[in-house]
Amino acid sequence: MSLSVVPTIKERLNIVDVLSSYITVEGSGKNFKAKCPFHNEKTPSFYISPERNSYYCFGCGAKGDIFSFVEHFEGTDFLGALKILASRAGVQLEDFSKSRESKDEIDRLYDCMEEATKFFQSELLKNPEARLYLINRGVNDESIENFRIGYVPNTWRSASDYLLKKGFSKTELENVGLIKTKEIAKSATGGSPDSQSEFRSFYDRFRGRIMFPISDSSGRVIAFSGRIFGRPDDEEAKYLNSPDTKLFNKSNVLFGIDRAKNAIRTRGYSIVVEGQLDLVLSHQAGFTNTVATSGTALADAVNTADSRVNNLGLLRRLSPNIIFAFDGDNAGIRACGRGSMIALGLDMQVKVAVLPAGEDPADIIKKDSEIWKNIIKNSVNIITFYLSRINNDTTELRIRGRKVREVIFPYLAMIKSSIELDSYIQEISQTTGINQKAISDDFQDFLKVHTPTIQVKEVSNQIKKDESVPRKTILLKRLFGIYHWQKGNKDISNLVENFSKSINEVFGDQYFEGMHSEHVDESDSLSFEAEMWYGGKIDTLSRDVVELLLNTEEELIKERLVIISNKINSSPDSLPKDLIKEHQILTQRREHIKNSRLK
């Protein structure tokens, strides 16, 4: 894929417009600021510079342009971000420079999944029974096309034969989870009975199923979930999902996220359902902010080990408000409970859509979409949901108290806000009739002996800060930041040039340039930091630079004197004369710096 479109996309898209579609920003002089989406903070430390077309967070060190932001925010790779931003900019992406044969491994795997999707779509058109099943379940033609729903025949190798003819290898089909392989002895298939060698047979993972593609946030197909069709439901698993692959991690994505993410941002909440048809019909009913867990797995951390955002972590970035709308049976309630506990641990506001027992969203919407709208409208917070169930189960205070401890306390333990906790304890008291202080005391006792049922891991993307950064490094970074920011300022340039000459005279040729080169990769963020620090006001800049130069030189001298002193102490009888002379010169220079401050 040609990268020549990158500058065009940057020219067409304003960084403030792009980032403000993800996060709330406010003006700060000629720049903009926001609460950083990549770490928890109360005071905005995330700055956006339209002039530089970049952003920088002083809290965690996150920095970059529109591409790195979309990559980081949506948990995608560069090509995924490129696809998202190209679509937004109205730029066509074409495979200018690469034939399929010359593409790298990952590109070919994406191509393989795309070709498989097209094959399944074409097979659905050939199978009126499968299409009729979808229509009877309430899925309209537009949704079949939009969600790229397909069908795979009940044969051993229909999909793999098609893809092999398209030029993909068996290894690639296995790497994306489309085939399964097994070792078979040659003698079992007509080979020499004395031969112990084996060969690998393979067959399609998905056979006789209605196929739902699972896409990443940029819309690239990365996995499939297949619903059995045309044979008894008990013959195999009703639903079969892709395994984890190089493209697909069950914890990184939710079914439908590519189509729901914009609506989640604009509406301010997400709806999480279980099944594919639940999602498709919810979108048909107008709730395009719906995602589904089918074929995926809710993750109990914001980020993966390699700092890519997980599925609930992405939902939280899009909106902290979430409604779980799982089936009304016991399995659905258990799944809802687990998902709610993870979401609470991620500091989300969790509600539950209360469905009639034994019904799922797809059935309800097919009957009457207005009922579904009312169910979503009347969703209740997770604590209220379980309190209602406890109250309906028993009127005896003692049993209610035990149920509150067993069922509700584990959820309360995941809540981080003391104010929220207090309000929930009040609600529990008012609803159950149990004394509020007794609930509060019992909950504190519960916390002492119970660890959270689910250990939610808040894996930060922050750059680790070394608490013992040398003062010299801090001073140099600030100095180089001002230097790069004020490149056109002759006064500043002259000050730094004169300083570099004197430093090189004392510490050796190119010494200053060597220090500068160590921080050259940080020049953009350091200059951005300097600009934000001064807020555009440069009245005191020259005076500050002089002070920085003196402090930096003082630190360099102090560092060098320690080295010389150690050498003197280790071998006092055989000291080179030049070392003694250097010690005297540096000591005199340090005294001169001190005296200059007294004037």
C-alpha cells in the first residue's frame, strides 16, 4: 500500500478536528488541551498544537500525530489508522506498489480474510435457505450487506479450495484460523506400511454455517463467528469462533465495534449484547451504538501486555457509560454479572437492561422494536438490578443481608469512588430495610478478608518516569527545548552558541554537540513542552536561558570534579599534572559562577 497518501491525509485533516472527535478539548491560547485518554488524570495535561500538527502529554509522555493517536486510541496498527483516516479525508487507498506476492506476511493474512469474506458472501447468494433463515430472524437485506453476512457450504474444503486457487498457502490459511490440520500416517492412506513418516491433512474449520465476519476498529476482517445451519444444532457447537491468530485476539475487539464506535462517542454510551443477531437487529432498531461479545472475550485490563487497548478499555475511551443487555436466562445473567464487574473495575458507569426471562434482544426487537427502546431507556444500574432480585426473592432481613454480602459486596468492592459507594450503601439500606451503618461496617469487614472476584489490571501506557533523573539531564532537556522552540530567535541562538564554545573548550571538542545529539529524537516534544511552559510569553526568556546555562555548566563541573577527586583519592602519589590543573580551572570556574549570581 503506497504511503505517499500520508502527507495528503495530514493536509486535509486538522489535528484538532480529529482528536476532538475522540476526546473533549478546550482552547489554551493558540493551542488546545484535554484530559489525556491514555492515563487517568483529573487536571488536563494533554496538549494539541495545530501549528505543529502534533500532541504531547506532560503526564505520561504520549506524543505524536493523527496517525499515532488513532493507532493508540483504537488499538490498531499503522495501516488500520491509515484506513480510518483516509476514509475520513476522502482519500482513496490503492495497492499502488505491491502485488499480492510481494506483500508482507501480515498484509497477506488480511487479504486472505477479505477473500474469505467475499467467498462466504457469494455462497450466501447461492443458498436461498440460509438467506431465508436470516430474513425469518428479522434481518433485512441492508443489514446482510452492511455486516457482510455469508454462508459456508457443509463440505470439507470448499473455502480452502477457493482460497488456495487465489494464491494463498495452507500455512496462511492455518495462520488465520480458517483450516485445521492433523498428522496422518502414510500407511493409513496407501503409503508403505513400513514407513513411519506422516503428512499433514487439513480441512475447513467452518462448514455448514452462517458466517459473521469480526472486524477490527478500522473495518478489516480479522476473524469469523459461524452459526450452524442446515444440520442438527447438536451435531456440533451451535456457534464456532476463530481461534486467536496473528490478526485476532479475543480480548482486543468486540463484534461490530467498527460500525458502532462513532455512535458510542456521539450518544455517550455503549450497549453490549451477546449474539450476532442481537447486535444486527439492535442496529436495525436504531441503536447503532451496540456491540456484541460473541466470538470475543471481555478483557479484565485496559491494555494488553504490549500496550494495545483491549475491548472494554476501548469502550471506556469512547464513553465511560455502558449498558449490558444479555439474555434473560441464568447464563445471560451470569455473563452480565462478570462483564459488569470488569467494567466497574475500569471505573465505568454500568447499567443493566432488564430482559424478560428466556428472551434475547433479537427476539424482542423482531416482535416490536419499541419494546427494545423502552428496555434500553429503563435500564438500571447494576447494584439496583441485583437489589431488585434480592428483594423479590425474600422478605426476611437476615437472608437479605446475607445475599447483599454474597452478591452485591463483590461489586461494591470494584467501585473506586467513595461518593458512589456511600450512595449505593444508602440505596441498599433504603431498599432492603437493613440499617445503613450495619451495611457500611459489614462492607469494611468484607474488604479486609476478600480480594476482588476479578482482578482488573489497569495497565498504564505511561512512559515510566525515572525518579532519579540527574539534574543535569533535566536542565539540558529544558535548555534544548527552548533552543528548538526559538530557533529563529538570534539572542537565544547566540547565547547557546557561546555556551557550546566555552563548554567544548573546557570539556573537549564536540562535547556540547554530543550532549545535544542524545536528545535530538526528543526535539519536538521538548520544544512543545517549552512552548506550553511559557504559554507564548517570552519576556523573561533570555534571562531564563542565561540562568539555565549557568546551572547546566555548574552541574557539568560538579560531575567532572567528582570524577577527578575520585582519581586523586585512589592514587595520590602518581597524579598527572594536567589532571591537577584541570581540577584547579574547574574549581575557579565554579567559584566564578557562584560570584556572578551575587552581583
